[in-house]
Amino acid sequence: MNELVSRLSTVIDERPTDIHELDGGEIGTVRRIEFDFRAPLVVKTSETSLAVEATMLSHLANHGLPVPDVLYAADDLLVLEYVEGDSTITPEIERDVAAHLAALHEKTAPAYGFECDTLTGSLRQPNPWTDSWVDFYRDRRLVHAASITRETGSLPESAFERVEALAADLDSLLVEPEAPSLIHGDVWTTNLLAADGELRAFLDPATYYAHAEIELAYVDWTNTVGDAFFERYDDLRGIDSGFDSRRDVYVVYPLLSHVYHFGDEYLLELDRTLSRVGY
């Protein structure tokens, strides 16, 4: 802790007066840092590259999404603006989240991917620019995540083969959107901060350019939002009638990520999801 205080004193040019650990340190430790003469800050430390998170936050901020300001970034240390709020998601907040994501999804790129590989938790997300969304989702998400998770011993061979079979049929299961959309990539309850009836900040992104439907599938799967969100999003941007048939295909990817991070507790849900889509 003394080493952290010393480093922060150099980075911030003021010595911290108090440090409190916060929730949310899945890939490291998150702390609120108090000072005598300035507003509190959030500091993350981790063995997983935090410079990647800083890149994602800055990219989202530059495209209008409310995220904490990045004050300092290194691979092992990230200093952020402290945003007051909590993760109580009311229908009013759901509608605000929908407005922010609908606007974000209008931000496009010439291809699918991102300027660098990103992370979801500690799982690397390869993001080489790819012209086809179906190819990108097959090779850089499903097959990549299934292969890595199998290598850790968390994904049985039989489940891996089912994911491979699903991946091989994606041309008949998904559609190519009109353009790649910028997504946050990890919108769920504890990654949202709200106060006074509005969404104050999105936290901990797993950003890239994708089909916006993968974001909708994720927020639905995590039960982060309900009808208020989807009605508002549909009003603002529209939701294709085929989304319901594609939702579970997109849910397979976060399920693989959860098996990678948390093990057997998500295998049954992965099994049921694969069965629902016929694999």
C-alpha cells in the first residue's frame, strides 16, 4: 500500500489521505482514493493490462458515451474520475441507457473489430479489422473463446464440438448489418452508475465495432434491463424482427466467457442455450 501511495503522489501531485477498496475488482483491485484538496478518484491495479481499458474508455468518451475521465494509464495502474451514483436500474434509467446505447450504435467504422485487441474480464478479444460480421463473430469470438476455454480445461470437448458446429452454420443463422456499430460490450447492472433519474456513467467496457444486436442480446441475457429499455431503443433506432431468433446465438459468446472465468457453474446454461439453437 505504501508503494501505491507513493506512486499516486507522483502521478496526481498530491498525497492521498485515505484509501477504500470498492467492489468490482474482477481482474484486479479497485479503490477510492481521498485527498485533502481535490475530488476523490478511482484507482485500479491489475496484472491484466489496464492501458487497454483506458484506450476503450477514451474511445467511448470521444464518441459521446458518458464514462469516467481517464487521468492516468499504465499497464498496471489506471486512475479515473470518481463518479457518484449506484447501480439501481429503474425503468427511467433503462430508458436513459437505451438512449445512450442507441446513439453509440450509430457510430460506425469501415469494418468490424477495433484499433487494438481488447479484453472482457481477463479474456483477450482479438479485433483484426474484418469486412464480414459473420466471419468476425465466428472466428474472433465463438471459435476463439471456445478454443481458449477448452485449453484451460473448463470447456469439455463435447461442448467445444457443439460450438464449432454452431460456428460453421453462422451464415444461415445471422445476418450482415448495414454497418458496424460501436458497442460498449459489457453493459450489465454493476457496470452502470445512476443518480437523480439519469445514467451517469458506463464502466468497464469490452469495446469493439460489431452488430449492435450482440449488445442487445447481452443486456437481455444479464437481466440488466426490461421492457422500458427495449421499447425506448426500438423507438429510437429500431430492432429487427429477426433479433429474437438470433439472441441465443449471440448469448453463446458471453456464456463461453463466463465458463472461462467462473468454470462449471455456467456449463448447464451453455448446454441449454446451444440446445435451443439446435446444437
